[in-house]
Amino acid sequence: MKTFFHVEDIGDLNAALKEAEEVKKNRFAWKHLGQDKTIMLVFFNNSLRTRLSSQKAALNLGMHPIVLNIGAESWKLETEMGVVMDGDKSEHIKEAIPVMASYCDIIGVRSFAHLEDREFDYAETILEQFVKYSGKPVISLESATVHPCQAFADLITINEYKRNKRPKVVLSWAPHPKALPQAVPNSFAEWMSAADVDFVITHPKGYELDPKFTRGSRIEYDQMKAFEGADFIYAKNWSNPGVTNPEDYGKVVCKDMDWTVGARQMAVTNNAFFMHCLPVRRNMIVTDEVIDAPTSLVIPEAANREISAQVVMKRMLESLDK
């Protein structure tokens, strides 16, 4: 495995889930793979679960993790080509990436969408430069359009808690005070579309995700109808993806608090489990009573971030030895 951006990169999902089960049973069984190996975790943006789970997964595999916070612990990096660097950015990413690569065997990168230029974001401009100039395996730790480690952890969690063979899983838009990227919903839609689940996406009009991620998934604009009989509810906010009009990219077109996931919505589900990637805005995305209920999986879901990251790193280490 040279890159981990999309569901296709993990291969057969049943095999990946079985491997996750084995890793969870004995996290330290593959420490020999990472002996004398280093992973560099590069953060252009803040993190809690991604940072901690990635470091823990690397340590489980015997690797040495190096964490670099761009701009806080390094020079500010210029990411665009052909610019006159007369501003506050002291180093170009074209030099910085090969230098980073010289100190490690695997690179993980976290770089959010700027929500200003859809073409720049959806081309994964920053992430692709790490692939081009590092020559090392690259993991997206959430980039402009995808968050595969989160989606893999979500699938592991659903597989662990499902009560029937093919559960109904609903991805629901929910209100938020500011514009957020589409990386989490994009990846969740991509992975659920590939999994053996009955998948439905519900959101107000104007929030249609890019079809390359939804892959023909059922869209329901009536949230209550979408929730009927659901086994898992995944709540997440995202801004306008700019699919039909790139000029609307990153805009907030709705703040309807009726979309906040509360007891009213959960009452029509099949006693559904609640999921969210965290951090979560309580009583905007979800009410206290729902996120604090016994059916809330936000903590087990977060814990599985260690497992998803470890499976990915394990496979990359195995690829290095071939």
C-alpha cells in the first residue's frame, strides 16, 4: 500500500475488517514490522483523536513517530507554485517535503480544505505534492476532501455493533455555527457505499455531496423519513460542496435547528446507535440526551481510530519489506 486516501486503497473490506479484529485482540503482535522505522505525522491543522491515535498505532507497531506542526513548530510553508514568496511564508513545500521524507519511512498528512477554491481543494493539491515529492507511502490524516482513517474506524464500529446482517445506516447533515469541509461526510459516504449496508444520506437541498463519493447512494431530503427504521445515525455538518455551482462552494446555506439530532428523530429509528467523528457541538449537531444515551457510540468509535490507523500502517510496513 503506497497511499491511503480512498476505500479502494484498503482492498477487500471483509478482509480489512477481519484484520482489524486481529489487531484489536493483540495490538503488539506486529512490533517487529516497525523496528527501526519512522513515521512522520505532519499537521497543518489542529487535531486530538487523529494525532493521538496515529501516534499510538505507530508505537504499537514498534515505529518511532515524529510529529510536526506546520507554522507552530516549523516555518510557514508556501503551497502554491510559481508565486513570489514575499509574504509571511519562509519555505516552499517543494523543498520541505523531500527534507521531511529523508527523515522517515512513512508520512501522514493532515491538511484541511480552505473552502475558497473548489478546484484547488478537490484536486487534493497539498496531499498530492507529498505523494509527488516525498517518494514515501502517504496517509491522509484528513485532507481537503477525505478522511479515510475516520471512515474505516466508523465501519469497524458499525461491524462491531450491528444487530442484523445488513443494517440501515443514515448520514444526516446537522447545523453548525460555521462552514465546515466535506472530508468526513465524503469518506463516510464512500465507505458506506462500498460496504454491505442499506445506506441513506439526508440533508437540506443545496448540500449535495460530490457524486464520486456518494456513488449513487439514496438521497432523502426529509430527515424524519430517512431516519425511519434506521440502525445507525451518523450526524455531521458540512458546507455547500459546490457541485452544481462552484461559486457556492464553502457557503452555509442553511442553519435550520430542526435538523439537530434529538429524541424526536431518534424515536422513529430502530433504537439506532448514534455516531459522530468528534469534536461535536452539543445541542447544535446533537442534543445532550442523544449523545449521552447508552446507544451513543462516539467513544468506542473514537477508540477504533487507533485500530484503523494501525491496520493501514501495518500494511504499509509490509509493503516496504516487499
